Amino acid sequence: MLQPAEILAAVVFLPLVGALVLALFPAGDHNNLKGTAIGLTTANFLLSLLLWGNFRPGPGYQMELNLAWIEPFGIHFHLGLDGISLVLVILTTFLMPLTLLGAWSAVEHRVKEFVIAMLALETGMLGAFVSLDLFLFYLFWEAMLIPMYFLIGIWGGQRRIYAAVKFFIFTMAGSLLMLVAILVVATQPTGGFDFSLATALTRDFAPQTERLLFWAFAIAFAIKVPMFPVHTWLPDAHVEAPTAGSVILAGVLLKLGVYGFVRFAFPMFPNAALAAAPVLGWLAVIGIVYGALVAWVQPDMKKLVAYSSVSHLGFCMLGLAAMTTEGVAGAIFVCIAHGISTPALFLLVGMLYERRHTRVLADYGGIARKVPIFAFFLVMTVMASAGLPALSGFPGEFLVLLGTYTSPHGLGRIWTIVAATGVILAAVYLLWMTQRVLFGPLQNPANEDLQDMNAREIVTLVPLMVMAVFLGLHPSTILDKIEPASTRFVQLVHQGSGTNYQADAGALRRSSGVQMRPTTPSIQLPIRGQNPGGPPPGAFQRVPGLRGLDMVAPVKEQ
Amino acid sequence: MSISLPALEPLLPGLLLVGVAILLLMYEVFAGQADRTYAAHLAVVGLGLSMFLSLKAVGTPRALLFGTDLANAPLIVDDFARVASALVAAAGLVAALLSPSYAKNAGHDHGEYYGLILFAVVGMMIMSMAGDLMTFFLGLETMSIAVYALTGLRAHDPRSTEAALKYFLMGAFATGFLLFGIALVYGATASVSLATLATFKAGSPLLTLGIALILIGFAFKVAAVPFHMWAPDVYEGAPTPVTGFMAVGVKAAAFIALLRLVHSGLGVSAQTDSTWIPILSALAVLTILVGNVLALVQQNVKRMLAYSSVSHAGYLLIGVVAAARGEASAGSAIIFYLTSYTFMTLGAFGVLTFLERKEGGPESERYGAFAGIGFRHPALGMAMSLFMVALAGMPPTGGFFGKLYLFTAAIRAEETWLALVGIAGSLISVYYYLRVIVAFYMREVPEPGPTPTATRSAQLTLGVALAAFFVLQLGLFPAPLLALTKSAMLSLGL
Amino acid sequence: MSPAIPVENYLYLAIVLFSIGAAGVLIRRNAIVVFMCIELMLNAANLVLISFARHHADPAGHIYVLLVMAVAAAEVAVGLAIMIAMFRERKSIHVDDLRDMHG
């Protein structure tokens, strides 16, 4: 039996091995190629569930695999998981077979290259989520750029080359900045190199240097998220990308930006991060509202969904900027929820496009009667995306707003209010879209013969819908995994910068009256040397507020 | 001074090549109209053996030839020279593999061709071993004269002769500067030895002028801006495998010699005399920016690669600045970068050789001529993508690790701004390298598409495959080469 | 070493020769003349070498001059061959006619 660490490595590299095997297949046998790819990715999903099973609750890294790699440079092949990585890994492996299944009939030419690109992309994404070495992370981070570039550039729409190059150059610009910062961080004062994340976390820099390094990382990740104002590549990329590309882009790739902030930018440069949090927070709320407003006026469905991503990812960044456990856990939850609802939206738009070859809202209207199954799925997805309670969109956004309101720096309440309008706007533009597509009189005669979803398409969407409902009703399934890691993250940042977060948070809580449990402060953070009466350093407590969101399971603490 | 045969043993890798080259030239007299593939094979075997001998000797003590100490030995065979010799032999080897099918296609299938490549490699080896400036000059000329002839080998192609004449005139011009500089240094120090040069801490005007002229000569050879004007025309006009060989071999040899100069002679004066660092830095910045921007606007792929090769010289100059600052790792970084650059550039030119059309001409080298190649020749498309990605400096390739090493050296030498300029240059370069991939994979193919001859030959395939293998190997498992470069730099006393 | 003419004077003469040569390369348009100018530059270097060899009383300088002359001869051989090939192709050896490639 494989050790858990070996399973982790296997999960990361199985798709790449699969891609190499598929390269030997005859190019003409499309069904065989697609079938094998779907089989491989499904197997990889099942394998990744073993990771879930092996995961012990706790804040640290688990299933670590640490091999010497490039000794003279202090570079290690170091993989490992914490709760945040775990859920994102599962999200990736979960989406992959569905995406391939969804693309079954959409991709008809260059099928072999398509499945190879998809599988290579999966290895890149998974690797980036579990790398604990800066060099290794950078390698995966860049490596996934190339297959995505091919996906957009080869199988995309009219302006695909423009979109692909723009995507590439934007991301690359950020990555190169990050590379310089990585090199600075990895160069030890003693003269040698060490690229391991653990060492990077212990390093102290002069404030000026730290600020520069933080922004170098932050810009790279902000482009990927994408945050306002560096989001402009995303609508182009989404509109031109094939459905499969959009699904992966929105479902996983954007999350890497958020993940980068959580894993690298914030903990490595805590002082600079706390200093920058107001800026990031403002950019995030601007992104939320701006994305929502622009989405509202889009005539093109895919562009609408693309801008809705800008808006949703704004919530993720807001949660991080708030720097509270609720905010961070909420941000990761939004990532997962967005990774379920937006891929579903893109798949649905793709299905319409395959039939009618148009994505313009005005070309539809009243098709609900013709395609009832499609209408059902679209309504479900839209509700999940808009953050209706009992569906997956709700808990994350709620936690982010909660975490932001109680944020230790004073801007939290203003942000909460502005961001809350974003929630309302999301409902508006999504329902507006649904209404214009599905309901009203069927005016366009071209829609008379619209075919409803076939069995394959239903099979593609059902798992997504099940997850949307399940996570809405039972968010603690993944919150349990995220929460310790989130607490540890918040701890790392506050500890690193030496602020006594507990006192601040407590004061805010009392004044705002948003206490989840009146008797104890809801967040107990051990601050080294500043909290002699508290739990020992490294210990951490559950945040009861997170469990209160479970709608089905009884909340044990109360 | 009597020379016994065993004393020449350290020179064996070079002597072997001279022997093979002479053999090839002699045999050419009797060969008649026969196929010259045998000549390629002989050259490849010779180069491979020479490379093996050089690498095998790494780790053995330094050998001084025709002299007793560093100050009077014209040839110094240390690990630095051995690693460098292996590198240029590898460049010659891949170039020789790329040549047979091209030569047959272009109708200039001569045995002398391989002889010239071997002589050029020998010249490069001498450059890397040179203990004094005069030996270095001789090595440089051995290399240059052979490469002039190689460039003009397609005597009936106007582009080839034009390239040869331009290269010859500019090369000879540069030689004039270099030689005058050497003469002035000789005047100032009463010696041409690098070790003696190192003892002159404060530069007299004569010495400063001499070193400046030598640097100008170098700048010409590596095509650093503003001495780069010849490069694009020469690269475009020369036979494609020769272009590849020129782009990597000449550059590698020049930088390696410059490295020895910096570490033994110039470096000392650079640290005491503050004029060199700003001048070298300015040269590096200009070269990176101008090279990249001009590459951006090219419509011809070969020409684009020429300008991009100018910009790569700029990245390497960053390493030279760091080395002149006394940063110990800069030298290994330069050797590492040169090695990975050798493979990715030769690989790219190999793919171009594959796609060369019978009629030749600039039309077959435009971006548009490559539409859809990626699907018609999947392996070739993958290889070209790999080389482009490597040239752009992306992981997981040797190009990435080389840049990483080079820029780290700059950061450690407290020249972070130079690293940033290098990064900015790389970002610009991403655009034009991607254009090749766009042409290969994403452009609509007019039906019926253009059908390049796709000159297939086992040697060419092997050459491209070797290049691709090493580009990946250097990116994923750079440790063996890192060890080699380290022992090379140790032998220079670092 | 003849005391009558100090070594500086040789040096100045060499610099003048070198400058004439370099200027000629940049100004002249006939490839043969350009090449002769380059030879002038090389010979300026030779002059420096030989005069300093006398000045330093170091015989090595004389040997260097011989080496340079040998190298220059080899260069002439290849250079003239290239020019002949060029002349066969376009009946001209003016460098202004080298304009097949641009960009």
C-alpha cells in the first residue's frame, strides 16, 4: 500500500503520465482518446479522495514528501497538504473529468492535443497547490500557463490568438516579478540558497525591502485572481476560450491567485501584508461592485459570467484582506463554491452555444418550455452562484462578510456594506440573465427546434448540482478542513507582525455585537510571548462561529 | 624548452580535432562526387570523443603548457578550459548533426564544411585555454577565419555571400580593435599574460585604453549593442546550421574568454578602477533592450532569432558585470547559461533546418510559412515549442534555470536593478517567442497548406532530439552541470 | 633602444594610423579598400608591438608581430575568396550593394 505522501505525488503526476501515454495513441480515434482521458481523470479523482480520507484534522502540513533535488541551490522536491490545499486539490480533480465529459462533442478537431493539454494542465495546477518549495511552486505555476495558452489559442473563438497572448503576457509579467522576489527571499544572508517555504517564513527583512517583496508577489497573484484593475485579461480569455478552458480557468486557475496570497504572499511578509491590507480590501470591494455592474450590462452570456467571476473573486480577496479566521475560511469557501457554480454556468452556456452558435442574450428568450431540463439546471446554478441560502454560494460569502465586519482594522464595516451591495447586484444580474434567456415569449424562431440536454450533459452537471446543494446544506464538511489551516494562517500573519490581534478583535466584537457565542471570545489566538495565560504556543482552538452555519447537522457545541 | 609527446596530453581533445579535420580535408581531394555523410559522421565521432576526453579530465590538476608558471604559460588547461572545451565541442557536434540534410538540400555537400567546423571548435578551445592575450588572439582568429568561410559556403546564394562579406569585414574590423588593444596592454605592462595583467592594480591611461579596445573587440564578437549591426544580416544569410553554430559557438567562446580575462586580469582592475562596471552595465542594458525590441518587429524567424541572440548576449553581460564585481557564482552562471543556450538555440535552428524548403529564400522563413506545422509534424512542433519556451526563460527548461542562476548572481552582487532589466527583457521576449508557437499551432492553414520539404535525416532528428533532451535535462536536473561549472570556476581560484 | 626617438612618438604614429584605418572602414564603400583600411589598423598594432618590444627589451613582442602577419595573411586569403564569390554573384563589391537583407 502506498504511503499517503506517495499518494499525493501520484495524484499530482498521474495526469502527466497519462498525457505521455495518450501521446502514443493514434490521433484519429477520438472516442478512445476522450474516454481514456476521462477514465484517467476519474481515477485521479478517486485517488485524491484517499488524500481526504488520510487527512487528520489539524493546522499543519500533512503527507509531506521531501526529497533532495537540486542540492547546490537548496531546492527540494517538497510536497505537502494542509486543509486549504486539500479542498482545492479535490476541487481540481473533481472538475477535471466533468470538464472533459462536457467537452465531448464541443471539441471535434485536434482531439489528441486537446486531451494532452488538459492533462498536463491538471498536473500543473495540482502541483502548484501542494508545493512547499518556492522553486517547485514557481515551476508548476509557470508550467500550467503553457497548456492553458494552447487551450485558448488553438480551440478558442475568433480572437483566440489575441486572448491567448494577452493571457500569457499578463500572467508572465506578474510571474517574473514574483521570480525576482523569490530569488531575493531564497538568497540567504549567510551566502547559500534555500528555496523551502519553511525557511522563507522565518526570514526577516528591512521594512522597505519587505514591502517591495510583498508587492512583487501580490501583483503576480492579483493578476491571476484577477483583482481590479489587472482583471482585463480575464473577460478576453473567457470569451475566446473553449468551454473546457473557461471551466478550468474559472474553476481552478483563478483560485491559484487566492491560494498564492494565503500560502506565500501574506505569511512570508506579514508586516507588509497587514500594511497593504487596506489597499487590497478596497481593490477587492471595488472589484466586487465593478464586476457586478459590468456583468449586468453584458449582452454576451460568457462575458457576463466572466465579470461575475471578477466580482466573486473580489469576495475571496476581501476575506483575506480582513485577516480574520472567518474571513479567510470564507474566502476559501467562496473559492470552492465559485469553483462549482461557475464551471456549471460555463458548461450550460457552452451547451447553448453548441446548439445555436450564439451567446448573445437577445438571441434567446422563452426557451424554458423547449428545454425544461436545461432550464432547471440553469436556475439551480444561478441560485447557487447568487448565494442563495441552502446552496453553496451562501456560506462563503456570509463568512467573508462576517469576517470583514469583525476585522481588526477599522475599514471592515464600510467594506462589508459595500460588498453586501455586491451580493444584491449578483442576484440582480444573474436573475436578469436567467429571465432573459429562459422566460418570456419565445420570439426567436431559430429557438423553436432547440434540443434539450442529452444524457451525457445531464451526467456532467448532476455532480456539480449535488455538490452545490450538499455544500450549501453542510458546509462544515469542508469548513472543518479549512478552518484549522485558516486559523494558522491568520496566526502566522499576526504573529509575524507582532500585533496583538486577539485584543483588537475582542474589542471590535464587543462593540459590534456580532458575537457568535456570548461567553467566550470567538477567536483565541495564541500570540507568542504576549498571552501568558492563554493556550500554549502552537495550540489553537476551534472557531465556533464556523460551525453555526451547518444547516443539517446539529451544532455540537451548543 | 624541449617538448616531449606526453607533455601534450592535456591538449589531446584539441589535437584530435585537428587530426580529424586534416583527414577530412585530405580525403576531400580524392572523394569525387561521393555522398559526404561519412564526413559528418567522422566529425561527430571526433567531436564526441573530444568532448568525452575533456570531461574525463575534469578534476585532474591544472596543466601548464609551454611554460612554467601562470605568468608565462600561453596555454592553461584547467577545469575551466576543460568544461569550456566540452561545451564548444558539444555545440560543434549538434551543428554537425544538423548539417548533412541541409547541405544536400542546398547543394553544397562538401567535406571541407566539417573540417571548418572542427577548426572553428579548435579555435574556441584555444580561446578558453589562453593564458595570454596573444594566444587568445590566435584562437579567436582560428575560429573566426573558419566561420567566415562557413558563412559564405553557399557561394551561389547572394544572401550567403553577402552575409559572409559583412561578417568578414565587421569581424576583421573588430579584430583590428582587439589587436590594437592587446598591443597597448603589452606596451603598458611589458607582457601579454593575463596573470601579469592582474598585478597591475591602478590602470595607466595606456592600460585603460587598451582594455577598452579589447572590450570593444569582444562586444563586436558577441554582437552587443551598439556593435551588433552585422548580426541580423549574417544570421539570416548564413546556412541555417552555420547560423546556429555561430550564434552559440562564437558567443560561448567569446564569453568564456572574457570570463577568464575578467577573473584574472580585468577583474582586479575593475574592482579598483570604477570605470568598467558602469560601462559594462550600460552595454548589458542596451543590448537587452535593443535586442529584444528589434526582435519584436521582425517578420522573418531567422532574423528574429538573430536579434534574440543579441539580447541573450545582454543577459550574459549581466553575469559579466556580477563577475567583475567579484561575485563568485557569476562565472558558473555564465557557463550554465551558455550551455543551455547552446542547446536551445541549436535546437531551434535544427527545427528551421527541418523545415527549410528546396528553393530557400526569405519567404520560407517568415512566420506565415510555418502555419499549421505543429499539427502536420507533431514531434517537430513539440520540440520547437520547447525551444521557444526555453529561450523565453520559462520552466521547466534549462533556459529558465540559466536565467535564474544568472539573475541570482546579479542580485548577490547587489546589481538587482540589472536583474530587473533582464526580467523586463525576458518579458518582451515572451511575445516574439510565442509568435512562433502561434504560427506553428494557431494560424489557419490555407488549403492546401504550404508543404515544407521537411528534410528528414537520421542525423538531423538525432541533433534536434539531443538538443531537446538537454534543454529539459538542464531544467529539471541541473545538478551535474552545476557541479561541473563549479569545479571550472574553482580552477580559476574562486 | 635609440634615444633619439622616444617610444611615445611611435605610439602616437600608431594611433594616427589606427584612426585613419578605422575611419576608412566607416567611410569607404569599396570592399577592397575597406579591407585595406583594416590591414592598416592591424599594422598600427604591429607598430606598437614592435616599438614597445624595443622599449621593454623583450623579444616576445617581435614574435607577436610575426604571428599577427601570419594571421593577417590567412585572413586575406579567406576575405578575397569571399569578395570574388560576391563579385561573381552581383558584379560589384561595393558595400552599398549589400542590401538583400534588411529589417
